Amino acid sequence: MQTTSNWMTTYLAPVFPETTVLDRVTDELKAGRIARPLDELFDDLMARRAEEPETWPAFARQCLSHELREFMHADPFTWRAFSKPRGYAGDAVMMDYIYGLGEAEEAARTATPLGRNIFAYMGDRPSARAVRFRRALIAAMLDSTAGREDPRVLAIAAGHLREVELSRAVREGKFAEFVAFDQDEASLDVVAREYARFGITPTPGSVRQILSGKVQFGQYDFVYAAGLFDYLNAPVAAALTRRMFEAVRPGGTMLIPNFLTGIRDVGYMEAFMDWHLIYRDHADMYALAAALPADQVAHIDVFNDPDNTIVFLVVTKK
């Protein structure tokens, strides 16, 4: 029987005969170099995850016992994902970090100099650019929706709803109804404090309540869930897609984004951030749409952001 001390030795022993990339990146960061070594780290972790899937989980855990972890966790973005103060990674505050809003300035100010530099680097990774593209796309779709008669919007897993800051229609009060639905009360508090003046209604509730029928929505011209589907398995995602589509008015639109399979940041996210998503490709998104009543679907569009990091499903109702 293996003793506890032997088990710890086995667990912490290098999974691979060489972990030179971790050592090399650590040395480069100590020397004050940021972008080039971190590019190498992200690329190496992505490749390892893709090429060695059976040993990847063990290697990802091994990364957390390496000296490099201390350097990477000096970055407020990486640390928040790993520490999960709201119980999950990818919370609304993390999105604010990407947007440069809310607590982002304070996070950068209180970080170490190295942490600030990594924080800035993280803000220009493909995943961060894709999240900002997603925000801008939703804002544009809000403005387009405002041209309909008596326009109504439903945002599921709304977070801090930062897309409304980019929407002229929201600022001008063009919507007859705008529901921000989220299970995170802290996020809804931000929405109420900063956007209630635009006629937005914060509404608490969970996906489970939607699927069970405990939450009943009205009819809306635009229904979307910005970052929710990244955390839903296939059966739940399909069921929620159907429920969202039921809430779309004839002629209205449903938007579902999802991080793409094989994104460039996935290895780092899993190894150093403990941030695990459910990734989807175009076929997966079309499969979600295929579960909808065909006689109610006018048009289906699936496309990527410019960095090929997030895939978008847009369905228009007849």
C-alpha cells in the first residue's frame, strides 16, 4: 500500500521527462520579458492538450506545482478565474476586465508590476478580442432590433450587461421591454444600479428554472445568451435552445454564441486558470438549430468572430 508521502511524491513528480517550456518561460519573465515567452507558453500548452489528450490532465495539474504558477497568478485575470470568488470562472467581473470596465482599473492598480504586464497581455489574447467582438455584435443587433414595432429584448445569463453601453437604441430608451435574466444576484445588482435608468429590468433566475417551466417568459424580438452555452452539455443546451426560441416573436431573432473547438488559449485556461468550457464547432451549432420546429425557422446563420475563437448561431423566426 502506498504511503501518503509516497503518493505526494508521485503526484508532484514531473509527468513528462522535460518541462523546459515552463522553466524557460519562468526565466524570461524574471528577466522582464512578457509577450514572446507567454506566446510560447500558450502555443506549447495548446499543442500538448491536442497531441497528448490522455496525459494532458495530469500535465495541467503539474503546471500548478511549478514556480511559474506564482508569476501567472500575479495577473488579476488569471487569478480571478482560478480562485472563483463567485463560485465559477468567467464571471461578469472577468468580462469587465476584458472590457476595461468596472473593477478593471482597480485590479490593474493593485497588481504587481509583473501582474499588470501580464494583465495587459491577457487583454489582447484571441479569446479576449473575441469577447469584445461578441459584445459589439450584440450591441449592433440591439440597435437593429430597435427598428421593430414595440421592440422587446430578453438577455439570459446577462452578467453585467455591458453591451448596452455600446447600443444607441438602449441609451435612447427605444425598447418597450428589456429583461436581464441571471442567477447571480451580484451581477443583477450592477445592472440595476447602472442600467435601470434605461428601462432594463433585472430578473433573478436559473437555467434549471427555465427548463422546468418555473420561469415563464413573454415574447421578444431579440433573445440571446452571451456566454452561457460554454457551460452547458449537449442535452441541456438543446433544451434551452428550444425554450429560448419559444420566447422569440414571429420575425424575431435568437443569438447563441459559444467558444469554438480548438481555440488557441484553451491549454492555458485549463492549466493555470482552472477554466473548463464546453467547446462547439459549426456542426454542433447547426445541431442545436436542428432541434427547433422547422416550420417556424426562417433563416439560420452560423459564423465566427475574426479571430476564429467564438462561433455564433443566429436563428430568425418565421
